[in-house]
Amino acid sequence: MSFEYHNLRSGTAASDDQFAQAVLEGLSRQPKCLPSWLIFDDRGSEIFTEITKLEGYHPAQCEFEIFRSHTQTVTDLVSKGSFTVVELGAGDGRKTMVLLEHFIQSRLKFDYIPIDISEGAIKNLVSFLESTFSGSEMSVRGLAADYFDGLAAIGGNENQRNIVLFLGSTIGNMKIAEAEQFLRKLNEALNSGDYVMIGFDLMKHPKILYAAYNDPTGVFETFNLHLLDVINDRLGADFIKRHYVQQGQYNPRTHAVESYIFSTREQVVSIEALDSEFYFAAWEAMQTEHSYKYTQHEIETLAAHSGYEVVKHLFDANHYFMDSIWEVKK
Ligand SMILES: C[S@@+](CC[C@H](N)C(=O)[O-])C[C@H]1O[C@@H](n2cnc3c(N)ncnc32)[C@H](O)[C@@H]1O
């Protein structure tokens, strides 16, 4: 039993370049559009945790319900030998803890490797697990890393099955073609017979979607506007946050809830690291979030196209959300 934390991110110029490039491309587009992953520094990850506690944010509440009701199904699947639970974008790991606790009570032999780009999230998660499960047999190795750098660092043990968790509807932040590319890359990093368990938010009444992404307490607005702080910090920009507001809505053409930041006035923002200035017209909208809403058919097609066989679909009582378990086929 051990509880370790490793930072694989320090001094990674590549990730800074990647960030700068994504901001340059997104702000140069017409209409302006920035990818959702840019928001996730330590504070971004903390605000996301606040979102998961909102009563009206059904993706988190429904996935919690799935974890509470279906732990035995997952346990039956992995319990034949020792195994490793790898979690991509673990965040605060609260849902996963329901599963880990059940594995511990069932006396299973397993390791847990949470991976997240946010150092703060991983440090907090490892120290929470250490204080809660120190008497258990579970070994924990938290990695502050990009998904695939983390997976590469783990190294493969073909005799030990992996179950890779990718929860919280994070896959919805990708367009379907990007999700397929991501899942193929994940398939290449895993062994035949490994499992993946992925959280998909399902298509439902657009008014329910609207309510989930426009909370009256303004946490979603804080989350999206935080992106401006991140760009100010990382690239020396001069965004003035109070000159922007946020709103989210379902777009039937893209099948995604899209969040937009609106510039409340005409303004020019300069970004030192890009040596550039960007003009915003009054009420110009810049997209900052994309959360695709899946149908079951699309999920099954995605599995087949990216090298997996569906093992089981787990639903909440309303069928608002699905955690789908797939086996890697090579
Ligand atoms: C939508 S949140 C989900 C958090 C958690 N899994 C949940 O279900 O509540 C996405 C998480 O992925 C992390 N993340 C985003 N991009 C990442 C990347 N490229 N590599 C590793 N982690 C990433 C973020 O820091 C954040 O904690």
C-alpha cells in the first residue's frame, strides 16, 4: 500500500506552446471559438467541482446515481484477478471513490492511477485518498499529466487488466470525429481485453439542458469567464473580466450545448505572448464550451469505429446519462 504523487508537467514547454497556439487559432477565427480544455488550470478544476455539486447539473447527479447503483456490476467484471484502475481527467475523483470503496470492501487487489492536467486536483485527490483509505491494500499513484503522457508513463503490464475511467461527460467536450480519434489513440495505448468506462450525457429535452448549463447562482458563468483569467495569466493578456457575460444553449445543428462569452462593449485585447491584438465588437459572441449530447446509437457506432466491443450500458433511472463499458479489441 502506497500513496504517491508525480508531476510530469513541470517545465513542459510543449504544453505552453499548445496553449498559446490554441488561443491564437481560436481568437483568429470568425466567429471566435476557444476549446473547452483551456479552462482547466487548478482554479478551473476547482470551479468545475462546484458545478458538479449544483442540484440542477444533471450530468454529475446522474453519474453519481449510476455509480451508487451499479458498483457490483463493475466489480463482477474486474474481480477475476488483480487489476489497475486508471482514471483520465480524474478531477476530485468523488464518483470514483464510491467504486474504490466497494473494491476495498470486496477485498480486491488493485492499484488506482488518477491522471489530470491540474496539479492541484491530483495533489488534493492523493492526499484525500491517503487520509481516507490508509489502512487499505490499495496503492495510489497520482499523475499530474496530459492524458496520453500519463498513460505512456504507466507502462503496460499485460498480465494485469486495466479499467480506464473517463467520466463526467468530458468526452462531450470533443466533436464526434475528435472523440473517435481520441478513443483510437486510447485503444493503441491499451492491451486487448482491457476495459474502458466512459460517461456520456444523453440527448434529452432542450429545456432540461438549458437549465443545467444556466444555473441561477452563476457558477457556470464564473467557470467560463475564468478562461479570461487563465489567458491573462499564461499569455500576459489584458482581458477585463467585468466587460464580458456568459450564456449557454443547446444548438440543434451541432447537437451540443454551447457556452458563449459575450463582449458587452466594443474593445481591443492585447496578448503579449502572441504579440497580437484582438478586436471584439459590442455583443460579439466567443464560444468557450462544447458539450455534445449523444444518442445510444451514436455511442455504439463510436465504440465499433474506434476498436471496442460494448460490454454493458449503465443508466440512471431517468436515462439522462450513460456510463458505457467497452472491451478493447485488437
Ligand atoms: C469535465 S472535468 C471532469 C472531472 C471528473 N472526471 C468528473 O467526472 O467530475 C474534466 C477534467 O479533465 C481534466 N483535463 C482536461 N484536459 C486534460 C488533459 N488533456 N489531460 C489530462 N486531464 C485533463 C481537467 O483538469 C478536469 O479535471
